[in-house]
Amino acid sequence: MSWLDKQNAISKIKKCLALAESLNKHEAASALRQAQALIRKHGVNELELISAEIARCDAIASAKSRPSEWESLLASTVAKVFGCRALFVTDGTAARWAFIGAYPTNELAQYGFVVMLEQLKAQRNEYRKKHCMHLIEANRVIRADLFCLGWVDAVRRNVQALARKLTNSPAINAYLETNFEVITDLVVTNRSAGKELTVREEEAMEIGAAAGRIANLTRALGCNTNTCSLLKSA
């Protein structure tokens, strides 16, 4: 059975199960029998039914195997605003951020991440040109990474009140269990981990935080009526 055929079968089963809640006992019994017949015919299991409302929407990641800590934090921050899960998926040659949640929140999370990442990368480049031209390349990268960490942390603090606490929802967990054989802990890149920051490096984070406090997720999304409603109902 193709993926589309199974999805169509699941859709029919869910409709039958909804009718099985009818106050009309004969209608409810008939709908339940039909649902059970479809489940047996198409081999649909409980996890597939629970996760039917969940889907993933992907965005290209900047790294092939070990994303930067700041990009990982940005992905998880935006995902939480919309009650989604952000998962780093890679085959070693290409990688994506999979935003997993109910439609349209998964698409909004993916779009919000792409827009915010583009904005951050542009400001990262500006910071490098303005503050790091006298440094060797390795130190430029470290300072720029710290700028980004400060930026994302400020954004995270700004949107904390909007974050939905749905990342452990049964439907999302069922989707993950159904679609991913193994989910390993993500290993990120932090070039300044375990070291004491210099005054200039701390300053890089402060400059990034100042820029991040101005960043606006709702403005990045265009905040149309539907988007704003989703954010306000979080």
C-alpha cells in the first residue's frame, strides 16, 4: 500500500470513529464496525491513528552533521512558539531541520525559522565586518558565533510567553515513533565551550543580545490574521 493510500484509509477510519460517538446507537455501532474493518484491511495501528494529524515541514540546515549551538537554539525556540518539535535530520552529506506538528503550525514554524535565520546571518556578516576585520579567521568565527548566541538568547527570552507547551504531545510522540527508527541526542558545535570568555567575547554576546531584542518573530512572519491568532492562542 502506498503512503497516500494509507493516509486516505486513516482519514476514513477517523471519520468512522467520529461517527461512532453518535447518540444514535445503531449508527454508532455501524460506524465502529466499519472503522474496525478498515483497520484490519489496511493494517493501520494505533500509533498511526494518533499521529495522523501530525506532519513535518523541512528547512535546509547550515551544517551537514553538527549544527552550531545558536542555530539549534533558534530552531527549537521557533518550534516551541508553535507547539512543534524541531529535529535535525542528516545523512552525512545534507541536513535539514524537520519541524513536526499539526498543520499549519509546522509550516509556520518552518517559515519563521527560515526568515529569522536569514535575518540573523545577515546581521552576523555585518558584525564580522564591523568588529572582526582585525582578527584571524578562527577568532572571527568564535566572536561571530557568540554574537549569534546572544542574538538567539534575546529572541528566546522575547517569545517565552508565546511558547506552547505541546512538544510532548501524544500525537507528536506517536509521529516520531512511527516515522523515526532512532532519535539520537543532537551534538552541536560550540567553539567557546568550556573556556572562560574574554572581555571582547562577552561584548560580542552583548552586541548580539542587543540586536536580538529588536528582532520580532511576528513581524518576520508577516503576522497575518491567522498567524496572529495562532500566536495569541498559544
